[in-house]
Amino acid sequence: MIDGLMHDKALSDVRVLDISQQLGYASKLFADLGADVTLVEPPGGIEARRHAPFLGGRRDGEASLHFQYLSAGKRSVVIDLAVERDRVLFREMLRHADIVVDDRLQADWRRDGFAYDEVASVNPNIVWCAVTPFGQTGPRAQDAGDDMVAMASGGMAWLTGYADRGPLVSEGELAVYSSAQYAAVMGMIAYLGREATGGGQFIDISMQEVVALGTETAPQFLTLKGVERRRLGEDERQAGIGIYPCRDGYVLLYAADSGLGTGWSDVVAWLRESGTPDADSLSTPEWFDNAFKAKPDSKARFRTIFTEFARTRGKQELFEQGQARHIAIAPINDSGEAFNDAHLNACGFFTRIGAISSTELKGPGAPYHLTETPWTAGLRAPSLGEHTDAVRKAMLAQKEFA
């Protein structure tokens, strides 16, 4: 333990080296569970230190809120691979590491003398998780890429956005964070499986492939049915699947007969029992054909009938009655409504902090926190190179090198 950064938690005996520039979320997941995580930074710091937003208008490496969030509870060691003394230290750190989180090609590390096979020759138990735009091999392995490139090449951008506009990439670096999750999960699996596999292993993660997996059934639709799925925006996918107005807002309805489901039939029965005008017309055979329900006239017809039914009912009432009928329907709530949700409060989902005013309940800053979460606030993020000397002294104390 160095500087009290180790915790008595599930992974307190796991040593992780994060040698990436922007994959801090992967090692954060380890740090939050108590692992000993060390950021290996070049002189000047990793790119994440220069990622906006910044605290108080400052632009220095210690003011990035992005970096502070991702790096709480980690250590920082500055390594200059052009300096032999630092190369020796880096090699020793790799020799003692359990898991490495990385975002460079092995060809780059080989030029520096730290490729996986070279490290594994002295640390056969090391688990090396590498996340790159297109993986380590293949025709595009050498291509540069970022979150936007991964979202576009993986197909997600084509499925995201509005039907009458071009592809859209959402904020939040979803490809980067999703790939980081893959690295953390696969790294943990490989770490736990070292005895069964006979040692560590190299895990090659392609951001493009992670995004492609996130498109779910889109590739299969194209391959098996010749159907090219595309973005739908806020429009209804088909009659019964979409967002519909009610007396006090909106509800999300998913009424479809798929597999053994009876969603459409149950909704039509609900409408008929309530005496909704023209509900009987929705039970004729063509309404059980998805292609028919996807036609604009069909969507408009259902919307008119369902809106007539829902306009006199509140979203919570619709939710509870629909749930009782095994219909997938849910209220669309703002933050204040979510905090006052009877079901969530009955489950003790939120805890109030201090006195609450009606104004605060309607705003995004209402003083609540979740009652249960696997994450707990850790220590602060390290300043650049804060633990370099301590780590070097620890290695010398072990007489691992002079």
C-alpha cells in the first residue's frame, strides 16, 4: 500500500496499470471496487487531463472535471520512455501488474520494447486489455479513429437521429465508454480465470466491433431479410409502438404481438372495454400485420383512437392499469415526478436530503441521492506525477532494481 490509496474492498489485492490516454473509465471501475490503480502518464500528462469541462474557468491539468471523475482514488506516475531510468521503472511496474488497460497498437509498444509477449515472458500472469479503433489485426488496424469514427463505422450513427436528416452521433463518447466497459469486464474474467487458462492473456477489443454489437438485430435484418434498418427519430415505429399524449403528459407504449406476446390484442381489448370509439376496428386481421401497422395511415388511425382514450386519464393511471393487463406502458416523467413516484418511494429508491421545497422538486438540482448503488465516493484524483517518487522508492525497497 502506498499513501493509503488501497481500500479493504473486493479487489484490494488487484494491481492495475492504466497506460491509456482516454480509457480511464475502465480502470475507474476497478478503482471503485478497491483495486490498486496506477495511471502511467507521459511528461505533460495524459489527454484526459485536457478534457473539458474545467473547474472555475481554469485550463490546467488539475481542473478537468472529466479527469477528476475518472481518476479518483488512482495514483499517477510519470514515465518518460526516452529516459532509461524510467524505462527500468516501467518494466518493473509491468512485471508486478495483474491487469493492464491500454489503447495503443502492439506494433507501437514493440518499437518501445514493451509489447505484450515481451512483458509476458517475465510476467506470464499479466492480463493485457487493449482497446483500439479497429483492433490489432485486419485491413483497418492501422487506421486512426475516435468515438465518432467508431459510431459511424459500427453502424450506430445510421440508426440514430431523425428520419428526415442525416446520421447522428450523441454526446457522451458512448463508443469509448462502452469499449472501456468491455475492457473492464473481460479483464476481470481473464484475471479470475488465470488458474484455469494457465496464465494471463492478451485481450484485443475493437471499438468498431463493440458499436456493431450495440446495433442489436440490424445486421441480421440485412443479412437474413434484406431489410435495411435505419433511424426513426421520434416517430412511431408502427401503430402501438411510440409516445402518446395523455391528460397530464405522455406515456411510452409498446404494444406488439411478437413471439408469444399479446401486446396488441391486450391493448385493443383495453380500449374496447373502456368504450373507446372505433376500438373494434383495430381487431380486424390486417392489424396483426406489422407491415400494415407501419403505414402512415395506420399509425395515424391508432394515434387518434388511443389519444381519445388516454386524454381523460393520467399517465400514472395508465401505467398502473396497463401493468395489471401485462401491457408494456410507462409514464414519461421529469425529475420532480420521478422523485415523487409512488412505486420508487415505496421501494425506498431515493433518500431526501434536508428540507424540500416545491420549487426544488421541479428542478434538476433537487437534493436527493440514490439509497443504494455499488459506487461510493473515493479519494481525489491525483496530481500529475504525484506518486512517482513513492512508487520508485517502493521498488527500491524491494530491491527489485538499483
